[in-house]
Amino acid sequence: MAAQRLGELAVSRRRERALGGGSQAAARTYPLMVAVHAALLTLPVVEVAALRRRPRAPLAWIGVLVAATLLRRWSISTLGPSWNARAVVPSDLRPVVDGPYRLIRHPNYLAVVLEFLALPLAGGAWLSAIGLSALNALVLVDRIRQEERLLAAIPGYEGALGGRARFIPGVF
């Protein structure tokens, strides 16, 4: 997962340069988001070691983690060149209504929420799952609010995605 995140950051940097600018959602919380994601890769290991827990990998949580990773990859590939980790929204962006975006507005963020639960719980680090999920929720609430404000200014966004559920089709 660490290699995946580092690879995504490299792709993101290239795409941000290619976009040539735009408005960034939640710029002030981006460093916190990076720190919380780094903690996701380290704190569960520290928790299991420090509390001398026996690491275990319940198949259900591994399944959730695999599903979340696949949803994340699908979301990023569907957005194509417009996806970037900093949520830079160029002025000429067009609404994306293909792939998982046919069902919900934020499939990538849903995948991240699932990863923040599944990765720690797959190793038995339930304290990390609770604490990191709470921190991630704080970051995502701010980021999604600002990102949606920027996206709402894009012609056609409200008509294409405005009424669509954010995370769970037909629910929320």
C-alpha cells in the first residue's frame, strides 16, 4: 500500500503540472491529509507491536481492503488526467459521469474510508482503526465541502452529479 500511495503522488504531481493551474480544494488541510495517510501505514504496526498483540488477518477485512483498493484504482482511472491528490480543479473541467461516478459522487473517498477501517483491522489494530478513521473523517469533511463548492461552479456539474448520493447509492 505504501508503494501504491507513493506512485499515486508521483502521478499526481505530473498531472498537476499538466493541468496548468486551477483552484485547490482544502489546501490548508492537505499536509494533514498526507500525515494521516502516512500514519495509516505506520500506526497499526506500532499498535500491534507496542501492545504485543498477535497480528491476525481476518479474511473479511482483507476482502474489504482489496475491494477498497480496486474501487480506488477504478475511480482514479475513470477521472483520468484530471485526478490529482491535491484536488486541483481546473476551470475547464467537465463533469465525469462514467465508471463509479455513475453511482456516487465520491467513490475515491469512499474507498479511502474503507481503507482506513480495513487496513488496521486486518492486523488487529482496532485502536488505530478508530483513531485514524476519526482523523480522516475530519480531513474529508473539510476537503469534500470545499471540493464540492469548486465543482459546483463548473458548468453542468450540478445537473450531472448534484443530486447523486455522495457515498452510498440512494442513501447518502
